[in-house]
Amino acid sequence: MGGRRLSALGETSVLAALVELAAGDGRLAIGPGDDAAVWELGGRAMAITTDSLVERVDFLRSFQTPWEVGLKAWGAAASDLAAMGFGVDFGVACLICSPDTFEGTVLDIQAGMVEAASRDGALLAGGDVSSTDGPLTIAVTVVGSGPSGQAVRLGGAQPGDTVAVTGSLGGAAAALRLLESGRVPPEPWRRRLVAPLPRLAEGRWLRTAGAHAMTDLSDGLLVDAARVAKASSCRLELWADHLPLESELEHFFPGGSLPLGAAGGEDYELLACLPEPAARALGSFSGDTRISVVGRVSEGEGVRLMERPDGPEVALPAQGFRHF
């Protein structure tokens, strides 16, 4: 016991200390600190990651059904494997809830996880249940696989790379803001918030295209881009006029669309850093998801949000979600 409180340390420092304590002995190809841990087995690269949802921190049952809670629990975990460029094979889940929880709630959460796993070509293989006097909590661990030696790491970005993101930004954060104020968001935005789709096909395509680094955008573009920058010992320059913001954000939040898209979080899109030849091929992606160029990697450190390429820097008051 002792030491400083987590609120004084901040999430980044807490995670760094935990990663240092868990440093491996060489058996893992990719150890703690990335979106997933990776090891080699039978000519394939295997990956494992875990994610948790805590009621009143990560979800509110007043905004979504228990079935949608299950969808989100699976999707949030699977998104980490998408960020490695891998698929998902199976998962296990732990549910911690009050003894007063209704059976139907638990079964609906399970049904949501099973449906999401099936959608991703995976199986929910088992899990555990426990009781608590605190908030309902779900922890999902997923295992996936990909070609040997080809996992895309958090820290592989290189100066000269192009920065790209999948899909659109800001819808999930906007939905949360609207729901909290008693307003009804567009249903696609609400779905982004309560049942995010992991970009598994997009992640595999970006890996094949030659992405040097990748991560998923769960805590907000600026926060997650900063993690790539730090792990890569590079600077990520992002261009505000290139960000694929949801088209109706300005209608609901006049003058507030950029903070929602750049710092809102919960988008679960992918950010990738690619060499120039691969970036020129982004338009050849055959899926329904758009992949947009949003910046470049340069010498330096941290993240800079610019109005446009080589334009002035934009200052934002919010920097995304942090637990501590």
C-alpha cells in the first residue's frame, strides 16, 4: 500500500508502470504495452487482448439494452485485434453483477456477445460469473491469429509515413452528448456508441497494404495518436480540414464538430501510418468503409493538430477520454 493515488499519476503513467512490471522473458513476439500480445505457434502468429466495460463509466443501461451492452463488450475487445491486422478466433467473458440482477438481463448480455462473435467469425468459448455490490462489469478476452511475423505494432510509424483513419469520426461522442442532454441522436450515431463494429476487414487490408503502425480509436483521435507517436518516437501531424467528421455534426453542435471528432472517443475506427506507396493505394480498398488521409509522420514527438497541411496549429481544450 502507499504511493500516490491514481488520479494524481494519470492513466498514462499508471499503464507504463504496469507494463514495466509485466515485462516478459522473450517468449512473446510482442509483449505488454501494445494493443495485443502476440506469440508464434505452428507457423501462425497468435494474439490475445482483453477489455472491460464498467457500468456508469463505459456504458449506461438507460441509453442501451442489455443485448447492446453485450455487443459493445465484444466489439471493444475485438477492435484491439483489428488494430494488429488480425482476425478473431474465439473469446471468453467474465460478468460481475449484483445478485439482484434479473436473469433476463444476463441472458441478453450473453446473447449480444454471442451474436457479435458470430458476426466476426468467432466463438464465445466460455467465461465466469461473480457477484458484487458495485456496478455491473463485463470483461472480454479475445484470441485471434494472422500470418507469422506480420502483426502491425503500435510503435512502427516512421517519418514520411502518411496517417490515415477508417470511417468517420465524432458520431459516438455526439450521440453521448445528445443522450446526456435528453435529446434523441441519429440512430446511426447511437449505434456507433452502444454497439461499435470492430474494423477487422479494414485492419487486415491495411496490414497487407504495408501499414507500419496501427491502433484503434477508443479514447479519441488525439489521445490514441499520441500513443502511436510515443511508441514510435515520432511526431504525428494531423490536419483538421482532412478529418472525416460525421456530416451532421455542425447541425447539432454548431462550431463544435472538430472537438467531437478529434477528442470525443468511442469511434473504434483505426488509425494507420503507412509508407507513401501504400498510402497511394488507399482508394483501392473494396469494402464499404472509407479510408481517409488525415496527416503525416515527421521527426519530433507528440501530436500536432493543424488547420491544414503546413497550416497553423489548432488548440483544443479537450484531449479525449482518460480513466485517471
